[in-house]
Amino acid sequence: MSPASPIAVRRAVPEDAASLVALRRTLFAETSLLLWEPAEFTSGAEDEARLIERFSERTNSLLLVALADQHMVGFLAAMGGERNRLRHSALIALGVLRAHWSKGAGSALLSEVVTWAPGAGIKRLELTVHTSNERALRLYRRHGFEVEGTRRCSLRVDGTYVDEYLMSLITGI
């Protein structure tokens, strides 16, 4: 068995749009742990390129991609608040292909956003995660995130109501 490929993390650029759309479509189809259902995601490459540009223009937002053998295997979006009272806070969305779970992609993406946050004026990073998603909970806790509370019946997944934890990390600024 060959060793796992090292994970490279970098900012998304508009030229990544088609690959990012394909990645997101695959993610939404292979797991019910993310917010979107597969049929809801209708963005094309042009839409995604505009989204990447919007993230690039905002100093309190970041869109990262994780690559293994030059193939996109994950992404992390940190969406900074738009209102003055929320500009210090960013909401994180993270997705990694199932074939790359527990291979370092999620950890590499989180390390990058945690390092980036203080220099971008981000005091608070926050996210939500299904209460049953033990793998993700362990990952977030390893990076310093703490559970703030439970959002009861927050989502309806395959006809079943699902609770989520609200987690946050307060950065060093």
C-alpha cells in the first residue's frame, strides 16, 4: 500500500470554478452531513467563478481548496460578516470527499483558516455540525473549537429531524 499523498491547501482562484462545482456536486451526493441536497445545488462554473471573486474581494472571507495529487478533494469557505457588528466573525463551511476522510485534508484546511483569521481581523470562527458526526466533532475539537449549544431539530434530513451543535473558536486578536 502506498503512503497517502500530502495535502496541499491554497486559496481558490476563478480558474478553479469548474473543479469546485464538480467537487461540491460530488460532496452533496455522497453525504447527508452537509447543508445542501444534491438537487438544490444548481451553480455552474460561471456562478462559482463569481463566488470565488467575491470571496477574494472581502478581507474577512476566505475560500480554500485542498488538493491531493493535484486533484481537488476538499474545500473550506469562511464567510465573514457583512454588517459592522459582525465583521469580526466568520461562518465556516467545510467539505471533504469521503475517500479522503481521515487523511488530513480537513485538518489542513482548518489549520489554514485558524492561522489566517487573526490577520484578517477575525476574532470568532463558527460552524454547525450534526450532533451525531463524531468524526467531525473530534476534528473541530482538535483545532480548538468548543460546543456553545445545541440547535434542536435544526435540519430535516431524509425525513428525520437532526440536531446540530453550534461550535466556535475565539482567536488570539
